Amino acid sequence: MSTPGFGPPPGQFPPPPSHAPQQPYAPQAPQQPYAPQASQQPYAPQPAVVGPEFVAFDKSNALVIDGAGISFDLGGQVADFPWEQVAQLHYTAQGVHLRVGITHTGGWFHECVVNAKKQQKMIQWLTELGPVAAYYQAQLASRG
């Protein structure tokens, strides 16, 4: 006795449709091996972004300032701001919290707060952030 399943019972096959090939399939050897066309260019990596960078993070938030722009990660939600969209860069320390904000060219303000947990870490961040922020603030000012 056969077990119920899908398809026709064993040994009983429906006739092939009239448009099906009459000869069984036999694989053909490739006529030519694959060769890329002369016009195809190999992948070229994008040039590295030039300029100083600053990175700070805690268990919830992170921020990156580099030649590409400013990126805020707020609890897993990432907001990227290329320098073309940044009118001003601001930062301040409040205890062990570093606040970095941008004024967008559209007029609105975004900020990211990162917890250093210890004053020594905050001092390190401010020491690293100062020259990076000054570099990009000068770029923004020269853009006019």
C-alpha cells in the first residue's frame, strides 16, 4: 500500500505537454570560455576620505567625525551628515557627558550625547576632539 503524497501515483505519469522537447536533455559543452570584454573595468575601491577623525561611544550611543562628515548612532538609529549638509559643529562637556551637535544647512539642530563614565575619559575625548573640531570648523567657515 502506498503512502499518500504529492503528484501522481508511482508509475503513472501524465503525458508531456505538446510544446515539450521530444528528445531528452543533454548538456552542451560551452562554445567559448567566459572572457571579460575589454570595456569592463575591474572594481576600484573608493579613495579614502582625507582628514582627521574622532570617535567616541558608550553602550548606547556613538559619534564619528571624519572627512566624510558626522555620524550619530543613537541607540541603533544612525544619522549621517555629510559636510555639505553641516552649517556648524558644536560640542560641550557636561560632567562626564560629551554633547556634540550640528546645525544642518536646512536650519535644524541634531545632537548626540555620549557618556564617558569617568572624568579621565572625558579629558581624553576633549583633548582628541578639540583639534578635529577646529579643523572641520575652519573648513566650514572657509566654505562661507
